[in-house]
Amino acid sequence: MREVDDQVRVALRQRLVALEEHFQADCVFFFGPIYPGVERRFRDFLDSLREDPTSKSRDASLKNRLVVFLNTPGGSAETVEKLVEIIRFNFREVYFVVPDEAMSAGTIFCMAGDKIFMDYASSLGPVDPQIHNGKDWVPALGYLDQVEKMIKRSSEGKLSEAELVILQNQDLAMLSRYEQAKNLTITLLKKWLVEYKFKDWDTHQTTPELRGQVVTPEQKTRRAEEIATMLSDNKMWHSHGRMIGVGTLQNVVRLKIEDYSKDAVLSAKISGYNSLLIDYITKNTHVSFFHSRCYF
């Protein structure tokens, strides 16, 4: 078994180094949920990469760039905020690559990138942050939507006795936390989109009446708010687990995505690395896993 692990380790490192050469960046793989407690592990993980003498971030001729290969079901928006602070303290430019899926808080995480790379099979998701209710992690917006529906039915005189009991038993403090999580999510998306994703958006390219004109800070902020509001609209997506593909992100959300579907060389490099690593993680039943050329 150890011999097999050694072979996998060598193969993964070779494939990751090839990706680092392609992106001219340090590359890391983040797998698992994003919940409190992961921040310290991630900080130590990045520190080990920065301290490695072969780190590309030490090369003054290159951009101080990190590429994060992300595979996550989501988690806590507060934890994502801390992870972004850790990354941005160490790197000036950040790319996110989503070979499979980065849902919920994972989508929030991606919005802190200068670029997002996906292919035809990749997915992001509605940005519904998870809140711990004392027993489980639950989607905040789902609870708020249901309470809103019952309040509306009550105002119309249509609330059933069962719904009345449910509404009366709601914990107001928890509902306040759900509302705060929703507001935090929208605030983070607006801030990060303007600061990072839109930093090189200088002229309008798609809106006919504005094409060629200079993009103002106010327009960047307004566009970021539109994206944040759309991605957090449960009524639009209908499901917390809805998988939003690259076509919908580009054409409906109107978010710029680097689609590598037709780049055969890059697709092969990403698929070869991602498939081998996911197979290893699955066979060993890891819940959370980090990988870099000097870690694992």
C-alpha cells in the first residue's frame, strides 16, 4: 500500500508541476467542505508552499500568482472570508480552476479570484451560505424563503394550523443569523468582484449602447451587485444543490469565465491531475484533502 501511495505521490507531483509551468504560478488543490477549523490548516499549508525553495512566488520575473484547484460542496461564508484573507496576504493574483464543482460557499470563494477556469462539465452553485443551528449545517436562504412564504400566506389568511405552529416555533435569533449570513454573502461578492474580477474591466464590450466606453467604478459596483443578487436568488435557481454550468454563468449571469473546454492541451493536463487525485481521495475516504508539490 505504501508503495502504491509513493507512486501516486510522484505522479501527482509531476502532473501538478506541468500545470504550474502552464499557469506560471504556484498551484494547490483544495478538496472538502469549508467549515470553521480549516483556516489554520490552510494557512500552514500555504506557508509550507511559500517556504519551498522552488516556489514560483520567489521568482521575481514572474507574477506572484496562485492557482487554486477547488472541489467543494460549500460551507461557511465567514470561513471563506478568512481563507481569502490568507491567500491575498500571500499572493497578488489568484486563479480558481473548477474541474468538477464548487458549490455554495465554494462559489463565493471563486468570486475572490482574478479569473475562474471551468469547462463544459464544471459547476458552480447558488450562493446559499451554511449556518450551524446547533445540530447541523443548514442553508440559510432556504430557511428564510420558507419563513417568508408562511408570512405571506398568513397575510392572505391562508396559513394552516400546522404552518402556524412551525412559524411560532421559529428561533428569532437563528433567523437573524440567517439574514446576516445572506447579507454577508452579498457584501463579500460585491467587494471581491469589483476588487479582483473586475480590476481589468476597463471598457464595455457586450452592451451595444455602451460598447467601447470606459467602465466607471459605479458601473462595476452595480454589475457586481446584480451578479451577487442573482446568485443568491433561490427563487431563480429553485434548489440549493442546483448545478450552474459555464453556459448559464456566461449567458444568464453574464459572468466572465475562462472556458477551457476546447483547449485540448490544458484540458488533458487538468483532467489527468484531477482524476488521479480524486480517485486517491475517494479510495481512501478522505473528507478533506490539500495537495501541493511539497505537501503529500
